Amino acid sequence: MVTEVSKELYRQHFHQDPHPYISEEFIDLVKNKTDKVVRLIESDYNVSIGLLGGIKDGILYSPFSAPYGGFHFINDEVLYEDIFRFLTHLKDYVIAEKLKNVHITLPPDIYCSSMNAKFVNSFVRLGYIMKTPEIVNWIDLKSFDGKWGKKAIDKNIKKTIQNKLSFNPVSDEKQKNEAYEIIYDNRTLQGREIYMNLTDLENVNNIFPVDYFLVKNVNNENLASAIFYRGHNKIIQAVFWGDIVPRIQVGVMDFLVMNLFFFYKNLGYEYICLGRSSAEGIPNEGLLRFKEAHNCTSSLRYSFTWGPERV
């Protein structure tokens, strides 16, 4: 039986987080975005799986204020039968609590590919509804050597070096604000919403490092920026990146990407998750093409929903 337990009891079983968005620090930061935070385990079995989520308007969400949520587990070797049973009993919990639905988005495969395979198969077999998976991209920094599959990228980067562009990690408030404003204006021009303001980012920075970067020209004018999270010991999360549309120069984003990859590789990180290249399952073909041209791997991010009314 899946039951709700206290934070203290939950954490007796799960000491590590597979990704930062289900850490207690992050949940505490965003708990005002839901009516109630819940931590679920199977109380009548040896505990190997847990679900951390939030209930709002009669729906259980994991995540409730993040790109993805999902499960805690004691290790990657959790038995398939335990996963299948947990998801079966999760339905019973939804019914017993008179909830309308449960919505769960799993993390990208770079965080837990083996567990994801077992969860996805179980979700489908148990009749959970799978949304069209989102396409996500990531770069393997262990194998990155600065070589690109397309000669045009090398040519563009050489041009930016000749033009004396500079890559600048920044930490003072003025330049962090400039980095954010570039992203905000870029998103606005593209008609894309931005769900975080600078204060939100600084609040995240209180629980794990948020890095800000600016690309400048020889006249010290800003051309592009990036904002990335360091919430995992091996995986960097890209949050925002973009350029100043009125100042678009050939190769600026190529230059930014190359320097970001080397920056985190030199710090010892293994991967950068570059986020979605789709929205509601519809690919952004230009963005997807850009990422894949820069040595990124494409994979799928799965979301599932189930409610008693669907039965």
C-alpha cells in the first residue's frame, strides 16, 4: 500500500537525490507553488522506491514547479516487480485520496536510464496515459574535444576568435542582470514565455550554484549570455542561453557553446543537459538542428498521467 509519510521518515530511506529538483532544499524553495507536499512510500514492503510530489486542485503532480520530478530509489538495481507494484498501488492511493489525476514527468535518461526504462515499461503496461515525449539534448563532456561535425562551425568560431570575442563568467549583480536581460529580450522577441525572474534565480543560487556568462565583443559590448545550474555532481543543467538579436554576429552562439562545454569539462563535469528541443511534444526543428550540430545527443523525456475517470 502506498502511503504518505513525514519528511523525516522518507529521508531515512532515501539519502541521495537522483537530480536536484527532488531535493528537500529545492522542494522547500518551491513549496508555495502547491497546496500540499507529499512523500509516498510502500509501507508494507521493504522500501526501495519513493515519490515526492505536490497536490494542487485535487491533482498529484511530480514535479509541481520544475522541468521534471519523479522517484527516489535506493539504487539502480531496484527490481522491476517492485516498480510495477509501486505504480499499481499508486493508483489505489489516487482513488483512496479521491484525487482527480496523477501527473509524473521522469528526468532525462542521463540521470537514470536503467530506472527510466523500467518505469516507462511499467507505466505503459499499467494503462497510464503517456503524453508525446519531449525531445531533450545533452552533451557528453568526457568525449568532447572541441571538434565539430560541421566545418561551418569551425569556420564560424575561427572568425569570432579573429574578431576578439571574449567569454566571461560573471558574478557581480550588474552583469548578472545584463545576462538575464539578454535572455528576457531574446525570449520576448521569439514570443516565448520566461517563467523565472532574476530573484527566482538568486533564490535557487542559495541552494546550489547558478552560473552566469556573457559573450562580449572587442568594444566590451554584450552579444550573448547563458545561465546554467550546478545542482548535480556530474551533470550541469542549461537553464537559459541566447544572443542579442539586433547585434547578431556570425558564430556568436557557436563561440558561446564551445566555451561553455570546455568551461564545465575543465571543472570535471561529465554531462550538460541542454533541455528540451520541443514543446508539448512538437519539435523546435531549428533548435534541435543547432544542438545536434554541436555534438549533442537527442533522447526522450517521458510524462505519464492517470485518473480514476479514465478507467
